[in-house]
Amino acid sequence: MRGHPGGREAGGTQVSDTPSLKGAAIGRRIGIGLMYGLWKPRVLGAWRVPATGPVILAVNHSHNIDGPMVMGTAPRPLHFLIKKEAYVGPLGPFLEGIGQVKVDRSGTDRTAVSRALGVLENGGALGIFPEGTRGDGDFASLRAGLAYFAVRGGAPIVPVAVLGSTESRGRLVKGLPALKSRVDVVFGSAFDAGDGTGRRTRTALDGATVRIQDRLTAHLADAKRLTGR
């Protein structure tokens, strides 16, 4: 791993292991084609995502298409943190090529942390499933990683609710939503997770995690009311 975790060397040139923005832009175009070709995304509040500068999109996670759905509907290219178990066969080089960040969840993956911070330092958009894995998608159990990246990277958080991805099963592929079914993607207002002091102590990060969970849970409830889900 590089000695400087932020994604740039002292001279200001981008380090080679920083995820590719060009790759993420290609991934976004692929996501647009697939998501709008196979389903009917209804996107609400995308204008709330800051157009420039570092930002973290915190997405609820109840289905495998949630990440690609957000990649195809967000107004900016995204670099998602993705578990290493997904990097199987040809999918591994493909995910690397479109600028995603592989994470080993068995311990503290310092390489993944470095690459994710590099995305933020370079003014990019980082996608995170703060629940850590697929579940009920209700933000009930958050890991501290989101708070760390937000505070350490100086990035606002935009909550994102993906609703409807588990409501109907396809006839041909049971593991996917029914073709042309509606999936709602609701972007919330950006907020700062820190307490304004810039501290990264365990106590400060614990407090940030509580604030994040409150905001994400409230956004999910608002999104459900707004969409009627």
C-alpha cells in the first residue's frame, strides 16, 4: 500500500491505485443502459447530489441490483465499496475496470480504505452500503466505516433509498425483479456527519454514527411515504 493514503503523491500526481474516474463514468453508462433497459426506475431528488466535490452516497441494501441501480440513476459516476466475494471470474476485472473498490470484510482492509479516501480526496463520489451486507434494507445496523470516511474525507453524505427491488420476482430469473417493474430511487438532502470539530476519536465517530443512522432512517421513512411503498 502507498505511504500516502489520499490518492495523490506529494507532487500532486494521481497515484496508480486510485480507482479510475473514467472507468466509473463507463460503469455509469453501462448502468443506465441496463437499469432503464430491464426495469422502470423512478428517480426522485437526484438534484440533491452535489454536482462537484467529494460526496458519499449511503444506500440501503436489500437486493443485488441496488448498487447497479444507483450507479445507473445517480447524476455522477460512483465508486462503490464492494465485497471481495463478488470479484469472481470475469466479474472481478470488470468491476476493477469500472472503478469500483474491492473490500476484504474479514478485517481492516487498509488498501480499500486508502483507495476510498483517494476517491474523496480527488473530489469523487463514493458509494457505500452502510449496513455492510444485504438485509432488510432498513438501515437498522450501521457499521462505523461510513462515519470514518465522512469525517476523515471531509465529505457530506447523501442518503439514498432503493425501494421495490424485492417486491416482484422475474419469471425467467427468479433472483431478479420482474422485467419492466418499477423501482424507486430516492435521493435525500446532503448532510455533514461530524460534530464540527474535525475530531476522529472513537467517541467522535460513535457520535457521528448515531447522527448518520438517525438521518438515514428518517430519509427511508420519508421515501416510503413519498413513493407509497
